[in-house]
Amino acid sequence: MKKVEIDAKGMHYTPLNKMIREAVKNGAKEIILDNVIGQRFIADGLKGDVTIRINGVAGGDLGMFMNGPTCIVNGNCDHAPGNTMDGGTIVIHGSAGDAVAHSMRGGKLFVEKNIGYRGGIHMKQYEEDRRPALVVGGASHAFLGEYMAGGLIIVLGIGQENPVMDRGIGSGIHGGMIVIRGEVKDELLGVGARKMEFGEKELEMITPYVEEFCKHFDTEPSGLLDTNYTCIVPASTRPFAGKYTWE
Amino acid sequence: MSLGSVPLKYKVTIDREQCMHCMRCINNCSYGVFHREDDRIIIDSRKCTACHHCISMCPRDAISLQERPVDYRSHPLWTAEAREDIINQARTGKIILAGMGNAKPYPVIFDRLVLDACQVTNPSIDPLREPMELRTYIGKKPPRLEIDKKDNGDIEMLTKLTPNLKLETPIMIGHMSYGAISLNAQLSLAKAVEKTGTFMGTGEGGLHEAIYPYQKNMIVQVASGRFGVDINYLERGAAIEIKIGQGAKPGIGGHLPGEKVCQDVSCTRMIPLGSDAISPAPHHDIYSIEDLAQLVRSLKEATEWKKPVFVKIAAVHNAAAIAAGIARSSADAVVIDGFRGGSGATPKVFRDNVGIPIEAAVASVDQKLKDQGIRNKISVIASGGIRNSADIAKSIALGADAVYIGTGALIAMGCRVCGQCYRGMCPWGIATQRQELVDRLDPEIESEHVANLIRSWTLELSELMGAAGINSIESLRSNRSRLRGYMLDEGTLDVLQVKPVGA
Ligand code: SF4
Ligand code: SF4
């Protein structure tokens, strides 16, 4: 296993990404980036089987269009990690900004703490192998899972009484599922979203994701594996059908 | 009481004397206007869309079509259309969907601009005997070149050039997605741009495998739905275009109805079979001009800064200021889509009322970029309602580097601008996914038609340039002194920076 260490101190993102690509091309399986301080686009469009450990704060669009690699961030993330990502894993030991997992089509994204606005917006799925998952340990702000067309969002609310207290959950959702720990007030749901009973079947479905989350962040899943969740799904797969008439 | 039916839009008649009972019209009409009862062809005019497919295929020229055979009491304000829209909405309570571009009779600025020609003082040029330079480069141009002169006389250029697209003619085909149009239609366009050395847009529907052989002529689009967008798609394209807005519907997103999402469309867009493909109104990772710069750079970074990135906006009131912002974002070209731009399906109220004409938008964008000294940072592509080579020449003289054509290319394949694209039954095999209709369109033949159109317009363009004594497209660009406005008001002339005729 080839390990490459890069000191990102004071480096612009373009040469940094160049070095990452070069290392992957040369067969690196593990890349350690030290002193990362807000560099954007890390692992943007990167393919391959490699683990990138990011020590510091990752800038916007971490892992955008990425397909395959694993990014582990020891720190917080700016906006839109996992943007339009296709495959691979992002693990954030901290919180992330707005539009986390925007339009994500595949792979998994784990955030230890909180996320900002528009988390999981327009996530979609395609065939069996492209079913993206966003798991948030803490809380989320407004507009979670809007326009969602597929995939899974789980908000675990660890250490929170109400992990989602903002409105607009799942407006325009037409595929996929949003699972939030505890109760969610009806008035927080967006147009086109509805609650569905969270039962044993749903628990079984989320269990592997919860377990993986706990493995990444070294916590115990036992307290999280019950049916005390709210499940939010599309009221219809065709939210815009019926809005139009022909000329 | 019932509202009853509204009068027929079109009346179809068959000249029974002429008719030879070949029954082709029955098979040709995908809307079911004709059917056979015993030996007689029965006509249901209410189903007619004026697509002209039957008329074009009738061996005897026996079919006639009349628009609005029933008169309303004439009224300048309460037109038949105004009345019928109200009746429709009184019945349904819904938003009216319409196809193709703006159908209101706004004055066409192009038709009030005239081009110049040489007489006596400087000779015009015959393109037959003099080379005409129509080759166009889309992308950033350096403000100056740094050159190092070696002792041995060699010259080395120190300035690093950014990638440009090289077009053999300033005519490209705009973005019409697979899904909105058929694969055969897209394939025809792709073959045509390859033949003519230019480029076309994929639209936001991804890139079908059948188009891969033409990928070096494709501009791949990234729209708010991100359909079909992955790293391989970005790498395949010759350039990448971020679609912010569309001239036919500024400010709103798009929905491809689930009925149009067949197996192939589903794979290409990477969405489940039969699901609605919803493109939100904004990109939800772009809420500011800084965010746009971030998306531009993310696309450049993903493709290692090897590809030009375009940004397409609808022509709206502040297009010039927006374009100036885009010019500072690392983008290589800005596409301005005027309010006459086409669309498969658009809420009618948007199609007919939102946005501004391309002529004014291009002129003001070009002027603003020049005023700010950043015109070289970005190419300007005019799009929306370009009907002929004169419109192209005028667009370029108003400040565009190149144009996108859309509806024009579809008409070259048979489209008769019936405006029913959203129904998915296009009898010409263009705006449909029904295999039996798609099969009507032969990409070998139609690509030649589209290529011919591009060739004709390129020829005419060089003739127009030659007549004006211009031998390079660069000398026409933004050369407003070669335009005059005819019966244009002072305000418009001022925006266009064009003098009136005679001045
Ligand atoms: S296509 Fe023309 S000739 Fe043939 S049946 Fe129809 S109207 Fe008659
Ligand atoms: S593409 Fe087809 S449906 Fe659309 S306007 Fe043209 S002929 Fe009519």
C-alpha cells in the first residue's frame, strides 16, 4: 500500500489537486493532506481506489463529481461536499456548510456533527448501484432534501432534542426517503412531502448506514437502533403533474 | 351551463377530386386526424396541429389546411387567443403550457436593421477569388502577447493561451436535450456539426452512447438538475456549458414528464425509468455570482483546465451587468438566449412575456464588456430566434462572436413549428420518443439537410461580408458602423449604438 504525504500549507487548490491526481496515477492507496485550510475542490472529478485523509478544514465542493475514492476530513467542511458525486465515501469529523450532497447520485457521505441549509437537495438515484446516502450525526437547517429524486438522508440528532427545527423539509421531493430522529412537526414539511410510518422494515433498511456511521466516529449504535424516527417520503412521484394544461 | 367547444384552430379538407385513396395521410398523422370508414376518409380537424406531415406526404397535393376557419367578432384587445386562453383556464384552473418560442407579434429588431455595402470608395470583395476568414475561436483571448526573441532569431511566445474552441463557421447548434428531442434528431445534428466543422450542445439530458463518436463536436451541458452529469460526461465534451437560464422561460426550471423518460432516456439522464426529470429553477449550489464562479472553477478543476466553460443566461433586463460578472468568473463564453428562443414546453405566460430581444441584449452585453475593458476575457454567443444569415451577420455586427441556432436546424429536418413538442407525438420524429415516429427520421438524410443549411448560411455570410469589403469575421464583430436602424426609436438605437438610416 503506497502512502503519499502532501503538505498543503499555503498551496492553491489547482497544484494541490494536480499532486493528488499524480499520486493516484502512480498507484497511491493513501494520501495524507496536512495543513489544509479551505482549499476548494479537493478530489474534484477524481476516480480510483484511494483514501485521502484531509487534516484541516476542507473548502467548498469537496469530492465534487468524484467517483470511487474515500475522503476522510479531520475537521469541518465548507459548502457542498459530495456535490454531484457519483461514488465513493466522504467522512467528515466535524460539521459541514450548505448544500451538502447536492445532486449526489451515488456513494455515501457521513457528517459527524451538523449541516447547514439545503442538505441533500436534489439527491437522486439510478439503478441498484447508484443509491446515495447522507448520514448526519447532529442537526440540519432548513430545506433538507428538497427536490429529492432518490437516495436516503438520515439525521441522527445525537445530543439534540429536535435535530431539524427549520421548515421546508422535502419540498418537491419525488423520490427517496428522509429519516429524522424523533418527532418532526407537520408544519416543517415542504409541499409534496408526507410522513410515513417508520417501522421495523425501515429500521432494517437504515441499520447498516447507522452502523457504518458509528464505526467511522467510534460510537455505539445501540442507542440509535430503535423505531423512534420520522420517515418523510414523496406524496407523489409526479409533483408537477396536474399543474399544467395544454395550449 | 357548459362552456361548449371553442372554434376549430385548423380546418383540414381533402380535395376529393384529386385524392387517389392511397391512405398515406391516415398513416402519417400521429394525432389521428384521418381515419377510414368504408371507402371514405373521415377528417377530424379538431385534432390537427398544422404539423403539415400529411400535406408534405400527399402525392396529389389534395390536402388543404386553413387556420381559424371560424371568425370571432373582431376586437383589437380581446383577440381569439385571449378569449380561448381564458376559456381553457376557466375549465382547468391550470398553467397553460406551450411549445416553441415567443408567439406574440412584438416588432423584430433584426428586421429593422439594414446592413452596409461598399460602393466606389472601397471595393467590395468577391469571396470566390479572395479568401474569406470565417473561422471563429470561442474562448478567452489574452490582452497582449509576451514574446521572447532569441539570439538566433527564433521567437517564443511566453503568454500561456487558454483553450479555445475552433469553429469553421460562426454558426453552432444550441442545446436541445435527448429527451426533449429524439435520438435520431440529436444524431442528425451531431453528424451535421461534424461535417461542417462546428459544435452543438447536448442539452441537459446527458450524452447517449450513440453520440460518443461525435463527442469532439459536443458542448456538454450542466443544468440545475445535473442529469447525466458525471466526470466521464464532462471529460467527453469539447466544452462544458452551465445553463443558468433559457430565453423561452427565464427564471424557471424545467420538467421532463415521466412519459418521456423511456429506457434509453433514463440511462442517459441517469434517472429511474418513468420518473419526472425536474430541473429546479436555480442551481441550488449557485446563489450568487461568487457561487457561479465556484461552479465554473469546479468544472475546470474536474477537467484539469483543459476545456472552455460557457455560461448560458436568458436575456433579461440586467443581462449586461450579469454578463460582466460572468466574464470575471473564469468562464470562457457567455451565451445570451433571447426571448424568442425555442423550447419544447414552456408556460405560455413566460414564453410570451418574460425577457428581452436578443438584438438589444447582445449589443448591451458587448458594450458593457468593452466599457469595462474585459471584452477579450469572454466570447459572446447570441441565441434565440435566429432565422437566416442576415440575422447572423447582424448579431455579429452587434457584438456576438458566434450564434447558436435551434429551431432553424429543426426546420431543416422537417419541423413546421407547430408548437406541440410537449405532447411527444411529433410526426417528424423530432420531439418524440415513440419509436415508430423516431424511425421516420433518417439521420443520414437529415444530417445532410442540416449541414446544407449551415453551409448555405456560411456562404451567404461570406457574400454579405465581401459586399461590405470585410474579409474576416473579426472585422465584422461589433462593427456597428456597418448597421443602420430603419424606423427604430431613439432609445433602441441608443442601446444598439446604431445610427438611423441616412445618418
Ligand atoms: S395522402 Fe392525399 S391522396 Fe392519399 S389519401 Fe390522403 S388526401 Fe388522398
Ligand atoms: S419539433 Fe415537431 S412537434 Fe415541435 S414544433 Fe416542430 S414539428 Fe411541431
